Amino acid sequence: MDRIRSSADSPAVLAGSLAAFPLLDVLDLLASTRHVGELKVVSEGTDDHFWLDGGDLVDTAGGATGRLFNLACAEDAWFTVTAAPSVPRAGARMALATVVEHLAPRLAEWQALRTAVPFESTVRMAASTTLPEVHLRADQWRVLSCLGGGRRVGDVVDEADTPPIETLRLLRELLDAGLVSFDAKPGSTPGASQRSSSRVAGQADRSPAKGAASAARSQRRAPTIKEPASLMPTPLGTWAALADVETS
């Protein structure tokens, strides 16, 4: 399928840093204006683009929502929006408003996990446990067994064979169970997210965005973050399995 007039062929109508104007706000704005054209996002090691058609996302390559989620989590990324007279017809269509509603709670969980388990902190297996018996799931054991004498959280996330959000969930579970400890860098507070409520659309620690998109988002109720189930022992000294958390 021929590419239809890319950003290289037409001037940008909107551009900026996602640190100042978060991706969900960008999508909200493009949905409200029913933009027709292309959204391009560039971050470290990633250069991706998405077609937009009158308030819809046209998924020509597949996996668009997952790619958008990864880009929304990026700490340093830039976006460019260009106009086009038409976009590719082939591909699944999703309303941008629906995409934002789907991504918002996942991004909220990601921000909460990043607060509870900072990338720059060092995680290590706890020296002891007061429990007479410990039961672990296989995925928890794979993370626990790779910690050795202590590893930087960011390195564990980079080397794990699970998506970053799943790896942070596992570390959070092990932290809540008392099986690991964290040596936090100054200013980082592992576990702090347990004491804080989520912000609108999950944009914790972000700078307030101005404009129509943020105004519309501020009217929505903050999504509820599904906290991991407790790993406290049962009366028999075993641990209850965690409830499955949807990752798609």
C-alpha cells in the first residue's frame, strides 16, 4: 500500500515535547478536532507514526494501542502532527476517544508502579523472612532469582523477558510480600504510591497541560488503579495467588 503524504511532504500543524504535552492530551485534542493526517512520535530508539481520520485511529500496521502505550510511558519523546487530504483505508479503525479511555488506567498503573519501584533504586532479596513457609509463582521466582546481591531496578526491567509494566508489577508484589528490599536514591520513595491517589488519566508527576484537551480530560473521573492482591500468608502459612491483572 502506498504511503499517503507523510510528514516529510507537508508542514507540521502541531509539534512539541510529550514531557510538556502528554500523549493522551495530544490524542484528546486530535479527537475533538477530528483531525485527518498523521501523528509521528520519536523517542530514544523509536520512530513511529499513526494515521488519523476524523476522530478515528487507523491501525494499518497492527498493535497501535500497545505502541501508543509504550510511547506514552517514554520520559523523553517528541511528537509532530501533519495534515493530509486522505489517509489509508485499510486497517482497523478505533475511535480516538476509546483509545484514550483504554490507555488511561494502564498509564495510571504505570505511573504508580514507577513511584513505588523507582528505576534508579537497587533491589535485592530480603535477608530473612519470618514466615515458616514461602510459596512463589513461577514468574515471581524468575524475577527474584535474577537479583543476586542487588540489581538496579532499571536493569532488571531491561533484561526481563516480560513487558516493563509486568516486571514492575512482579517487583511490587515481592516488595509488598517482604521478600525484597529497595535501597532508594535520595528523593525516591518506594511504596509511596500505596499512600497516594491517582490523578486524572493517570498522569502522576506530570506538568499541568493547558488547552482544550486538558480541560476536557479534567471533567473525567480519575480511573481506579487495580492494586495487586495481598501476598500475606493464610493461616496455614502459604500465600494466596494474586488476581490476574489484564495487560492487554
